[in-house]
Amino acid sequence: MRITFLGHVGMFVETAHGSVLCDPWFTPAYFGSWFPFPRNDRLDVTPFERPDYLYLSHLHRDHFDPAWLSAHVDRSARVLLPDFEVPYLEQELRQLGFSEFIRCPDGEVVGLDGLEVAILAQNDPADGPLGDSAIVIGDGAVRILNQNDARPGDAASIQDLGPFDAQFVQFSGAIWYPVAYSFPPEELDRLGRLKRSNQMERALNYVRWADAAAVFPCAGPPAFLDPDLFHLNDLDGDPANIFPDQPVFLELLHEHGIDTGHLIVPGSVVELSPGSCEVSHPDDRAVSEPFEDKRAYLERYAADWSGWLDAERSGWSDAPVDLVAELADWFGPLLQAAPLTRAGIGGVVVLDVGGDQAGDGSVAIDFVNGEVREWTGEPYVYRVEVDRRLVEACVRDHTEDWVNSLFLSARFTAHRTGGFNEYVMTFFKSLSPERMAFVEQIYAQASGEPDEWFERDGWRIQRYCPHRQGDLVVCGRIEDGQITCLLHHWTFDLESGDCIAGNQRGQDVRLEAERLGG
């Protein structure tokens, strides 16, 4: 098996039984905030334009690049389709002209004339109706796990598809938290350190679960080339920066006795055969240059794209929009159809597009009363200070997932009065009647009693974490009467069931547990 790395988590997999193009990303994403790092804009893509199969893990724009797919990929490629509960990925690809789809049942091996693939699909509301997925590809001799940035909560779901000759796994940040929040500097530093540590520990756990013969950190970090965002790049190994580089994670693996990690950059080629992994690079400079003097490297990269960034900014909005009226018409019916989402938020979310003055056209989304109105300064659960033009662009384009556009851009400042409320972000991922109906259905199903339990250390505990359904049998750590899910480091008090550490502490998120024999 021969794998050519295309950057971020893009790869072209060649086998004796056909080729698979996975998640090619070349076009800057999220209002020009994210660029592939290391840069891949100089890569000759001609060899990758006629794959036998195409795999897109999900619709986030650092994985699904419609402009590049439209310009470069032959439409005869057969699409390996994850078992998502909604059809949005298929719809998007059909609009681009792809017509042949191979539906892959969740976690089941599908034979394709000597090639074997299995796709693990995630449909949790926190993933949004867009879903997420990972793929296993085998050619009869070797097998790889391309996990990209999917986060399966069950070790067995991964291990049952092994053993693996290689694993490609995300380790770096892909979020706006805590960098976009208005926390005091000392709190921002503390939260950044915690986030950086937790995300790399989660990746380390996945590496241990998969136990692959070779490990390739990928799927980040992005490069931030816009001058307004350049400070988000980790230029000097800052322990509070949530976007560490590949060498940082490779060093962490080494510290934990795992010396099977490899650095790859766009154009690197991985040759896998039973018991052997050989990695070659375009040249030595391609491997060293992005990391030796990252600031200079990114400044050159930014200079090359400055004209593109200027055009991107100028295209955000071409005419003023009455945001209150437009969003009342759009969001109002969604609020009426989302009682569980409204109850989970229980307050006002503000889109502050003007500044400090009330009555400037800023928007209050009232989840208690189910209405959208102008914000007049009343208390809020969340307030997002954002360039009006970005909201206007979302309205103009009728963007049904603002997380996959506005929020991942990190071009805003967030304020909140309590802990993170996942219902808020799930709402902004679900801005259509179909998406909202899906989310409400999942919430309703999840509101019942847990149906699987396990026993440990004198406790009977629900098996799956109420946050993202992590399997606590394998990723639950019990200490001092508390259990921590190592997927996202949410901690619950076993006696009360309360969430005492995690982004949603203080909200109505509870773990069911009881003492044995008492």
C-alpha cells in the first residue's frame, strides 16, 4: 500500500485493488481563517485527480472542499458513504456531479473486489446533523485507520477492525475555545493549558487503543494567516496554545514510550507492507522549513495569499441586511419546533453586531419565549461580538450550519454567564427544519433511563458518558468518588451524579450511578 499525504488529513491511498482519495483540502476555510499547514498549495495534484474511490469523512470545510473537488476530481469516482442518519453529505456530492455511492453500514467491513473498507460513523447531536466518521482501509496485506478528527467513544469499535499497520490521528485543536472567549488573561492561560493537555491526552489514548505499528499525527493544526488571527499560531511551543505542531505530539508519544510516530508533510509518501513502513519526503527542506522558523515560514505563506485574503474580506457582504427581521423569519419557526433545545439553553443568546450601545440592530435569540427580537441590553446566556458582515453573509447564503462557518472562523469574541452550553452550539449547527427535527429526536431518545450499566470499585454506573457517549468501561477513571471520562475530561460526582468538571458543569447533565450493596 502506498499513501501520498496531501496535507491536513488529505491522502491518496494506492493499492493493488484500487485507489482511495480521502479528505483533500486545499481551499482556505471558515471565512479565510484556516489554511492547510504545512502549506500544500505548491503540490502537483494531477496524480490524484482520477481515484477509483472518494471518501469524505464529513462536511466540515477542512475536509470537504467543494471548490477543489469540482475543479480536480473525476466524477466517475465511486463515493464511500458513511452511514449518517441524514443525507446532507450525499446531497452535496450529488450537486457536484458524483453519482455512484457505496453505502457503508456503520462499523461493517465492505468488500470491493479485493479492497476492504469499514467506516465508523458518528451521529451524536454534538456532531451536528452533519455527522463525522473514520475509515479503515485494507488491501489484504496491510490495514490503516484514517481516524482524521473523529472521536469514537468505544475502544472495541476500533480494535475489532484491527490490527493496524498505520493510524492517522488528530492531536491538535480544531475549535475556537478558549481562544475566542473574553476570559481574563490568567484564566485564558489556564484554560488553554488544560485544553492543549486534554486534547493531546485524548489522542494518546486513541493511539493506545489502535496500537498501530506506525502513527502519523495529522488533521491539524491549521495555519492562521490573516493578521487579525496570526497570534493563534503556536510559534514557540507555548503550553497554553491549543494548536501545537506535529513534532510536539511526536515528542509526547516518545515520552510515553511510543516510538512508532512519523512526521509527514504534503508530498510525503508512506510505503506499507507487512512488518515494514518506509517514509520518504519531497526533500529535506520540506520537512524542516515549516518548523525551524515557523514565524518566518508563515509570514512568507501569508504574503503569498494576501491578495486572496483581501478579496475574501471584501466578499463577506455586499449590502446591509435587517438582521433582526431576517433572523426572526428564519429562526422563529425553528425555536417553536425545538422545545428540548430551548429548555437546554433556557435564556437569551445575543449576536452583538454593533458595539456597546443597545438598539443598534444586535439580535436577541430568546430561547425561553421562543422568539427573535432586537437586543436591548437584557441579560444573556451567551453574547457573541462579531463583525456584522459575517452574520450578513450567513443570512445571505442561508448557511444552515454556523459552527461550520462563523464559529470555526474564530472571528468573534464570546461572553458567557456560566459554563459552556452544548445546546447552544448544536442549535447553530441545525438551522433548518430537517436538521432541528433530527436533533430534537435524538435528545428525546437520550432522555430515557440508561439501558447499559457496569460495576467497578463498589459502584454500579451507567456505561456511556452523558456528554458524547464515551464508553466508561474503557475510558472511565474513578478517583475519590468521582469518575472522569478520558475522551473529553468531563468529571461526575458518583454520589450526586452532578457534572463537576467539564464544559457543561452546572447544567442539567447527570450521570446515573449507585453504590453496590447499599
